[in-house]
Amino acid sequence: AVHSCGKELYHPGTELDRAIEMYKTWLPKLFLAMDSATGIAAPPVDVAWVWHLHKLDPVSYASDCQAAFGLVVHPPTGVSPFCYAGSPTCTCTGHEETFSEEHVKPPKESQVGRRKRGRASNVVAASCQAFSISCDIKECAKRQSTFLWQVRSANYEDKEFLDAAVLRYVMMLGLMRKYPGKFIVPTYDQDLIWHTHLAFPQHYAADCDKFVGRLVNHDDSVNNRDKGSKLNVSTTSTRKLFESTYGCAWEKAGGMYRGE
């Protein structure tokens, strides 16, 4: 949706700047709506994009949310984190739905209700002032333009390929638990599942604790592939560890780097 929305959201500029500022206003509202019966309207696609980018750095996202709200903001139960205004209903799990008019339809307000709404507005205003983003969203957006190119192929529409990717991702988490000091490099099929997992902060944190024993950060800033670089050396190491641990190939057809 981002590449077809008519806005430049992969590179720094006024449209990405505006989306970031809108996101800083929208997330405090989502925080208030997390346990609300009325919920909140879906964000426009550019705000949904910034939310996704922020969550790709789980340590920063958790820290930023804790500092502003005292907890980590997550999607309301039953609502896809990939929803945006105008998107079709999400049915990938059978339990998801888009934010709809029903989520934001206000009940008839009494005078007491108006006073409560006023207090809620004050909370939003205070949260907006407290909320800041500690990671570099603009640099992350640029990196994602490259990542999304890597995962644009028919393989990523194939259920069998994606089911295998989920299993391979869990195996990757197993390596992270077994070798906590190693920089484990994912293949692109594993990384796509990782990105999807990160979209659900509450589940991601719980699953990391279960499978790895700690919150695993996601660092997509290591991209230098030159011989002897961190990525080059760690890729070789990851391949050896994966294959010696699991007895199967680390490389996956359709999941490898295919150039810029």
C-alpha cells in the first residue's frame, strides 16, 4: 500500500515528516482506546507506515511507550496492526478486522460523559507532549524500501513457502537462545516473518521470553556486504551454526539477497 499511496514515504521529505508528526498524535489516542469499547479509527496509510517502522526497533518502541504511557501500546484485540484507513478487511488469521465506523461511533453523551471526554482529551494532550521517538524513522524508511524489494516475488504469496518460513524463523530464535553473543543473520524469508512478529509488540515480547529468554532487538542497519564486514562474517557464522544445529540448509531458494 505504501508504494501505491501517492506519497513519498521511503525517503526523508515533507510527506514523511508530516506522517511522523501525525503518528505522534495518533499513538496516544490508540493508548487510550486499547481497552475502550469504542476503539479508534484506523490511521491513514502514512501513519500506519510510521507505526510499523517504529515497531521494527522493539527496544526503542518499548522504551518510548513506557516513557510516555507507562506500558507498551499494542493493537486492540482482534484488530490487525496492518490496518489503515480504506484497507480491506484482514482475514489472514480468521480473527482480525479493520477498524470500522463501529469502533468510533460515539454513544449519546450525558453531561458526565462530556466531562469524561474532556479529561480524556487532557490525557491525550499530556501524552502527546511526553511521547517521542528515539530511533531514526527516516533511516528506517529508506532501509525498508530495499527490504521490500527483496521480498517482492511469487514465493511470498505461496502458503507452503510462508509456512516453512515461520518454522525457519522459530529455528532462528533457537540459535539466538543457544548463542546469545552471536549476531545471527536471517534469510529474507525469516526476516519477513520477523517483521510480521514485531507488528504485535505484546506477543513478540512474550514469545521472545519463551523462545529466547530475553527481548530480541531487531537491527536492520547492518547492510555492508563487503568481505570482512560484520554482515559478511556473521552470515558465514550463522550458516555454520544453523546447519550444525539443525542438520539442514540455512540458505533458502527465494529467501536470499538478490541485489539492489
